[in-house]
Amino acid sequence: MSIPSRAPPLAIRRVRMLTLRGRKWRVRWPAAVLDKSVSPEPLLGLCHHKRRTLYIASRQSPNELADTLLHEIMHALWPRIPERRIAEAAGELLRALERLGLLQTTMEKP
């Protein structure tokens, strides 16, 4: 069996539930994510620990959705890691997955 050198274009399944560290998390896909306690502007995503819910703004490209999902899942898994570190790690992971041919994205390279 041959392995393609490039991953197929990204397709995101809009699931309603994920299991993270053995716990069920809801996933919601609103057109816009609004939380004035975090930002006066709409957000791309939000991880709400008390509700165990990830909110992902649905009006993003598949590549942006992949980035936002990974970012918010990382918040769910590691709630004490600062935002800046989560953003850095999510970006690094996406670039590594693309380099390995597991994702095809159009993210800018540093």
C-alpha cells in the first residue's frame, strides 16, 4: 500500500461530543462566539471548563477551524497553561502535522 505524499484537503466533521481525558465535552458550532468577559469582539473559539463545552465559530475556513479546534482542545486538556503558550504550541503542532503530510493547510510559515 502506498502512502500519498500530501494529505487530502482538510474536511472537518462537526461533531457534537468529544471525549478528552475520559470526560465528555460538548462541541457547539455557533456562527459567532461571543463572551464579553473575555473580549468585546467575537472570538474564533472558547473553552468553557465548568460546562465542559467547546464553542467553535462555524464561519471559518477548514484550515482556520483546524487551528481553532486544536487550540481549544489544548485549553480543555491543560487549563492552567497561559494563552500565549497554548497559541504557540497549537501553531507548532499544526505545522508539524502539515510537514508530516497528515494535514494540508495554507497556514503561513514563519
